[in-house]
Amino acid sequence: MDEPALTFLPQREPTLRMVAMPSDSNYTGDVFGGWVMAQVDIAGSIPALIRARGRVVTVAVNSFVFKQPLFMGDVVSFYAELVKVGRTSITVKVEVYVQRDPVKPICAKVTEAMLTYVAVGEDRRPRIVPPDE
């Protein structure tokens, strides 16, 4: 992979922020892709469940692009935004940025994904997303 394109964090609050820990990485310090995918799913579900006003389930990962690697110790910020609200489904875009090396700070966009969630009731069957207020 190429060197990360240097950038700045978006000018809004992240949906989720954490530090990649040794347990999230392999023996060389590279963060597992599956860990990133799990955190993206969590971050994407937050605006979806707020908009659905209740439980949602992931039904599709429409796209997932790893642009750059993540490393143990990176501060990882996940920015999620609603893209589309359907009758029972909600599509969310998640962008992932890292901040690393406090001596020579670097910020890079490392991952982006598009996920679709479906609102479900207590019976775990699809339900209609309430109208936006």
C-alpha cells in the first residue's frame, strides 16, 4: 500500500473513537481487518438505531474499502452518517481516520464503508422506520 494521504479529521464529532490495542493486532502490530469491520458495524449502527428509534440489524455490507493499514496504538475515529432511509431499511456511510505518531503527528483516512441496516421489532421481524420528526 502507498503512504497515507495526509488529511485532517472531519469538522464534526466522531460517532466512535478508540485506540487500537495489542489484542486488536497481529504480532507485527498491524490491526486485524475483522476488528476494523466490527467497529465500523458498531459505528454505523448508532445513527441507524437513533433514526429507527429502536433495534436494527445489519443486512448488507454494500462496500468496504481498506485504503491504508491501521497500527496498534493508532487513535481511530469513525464518522457515520445516514445516506438513505427506506421503508424498513437505513443505509449508513462510515469513514475511518487514524491519528498516529505524537512526535510527528499524522492523520489519514484509512477505511470507508457503506452498510445497510433493517429496523426490527421485538419479534426480530422487519418493521417500518418511523417518519422523521
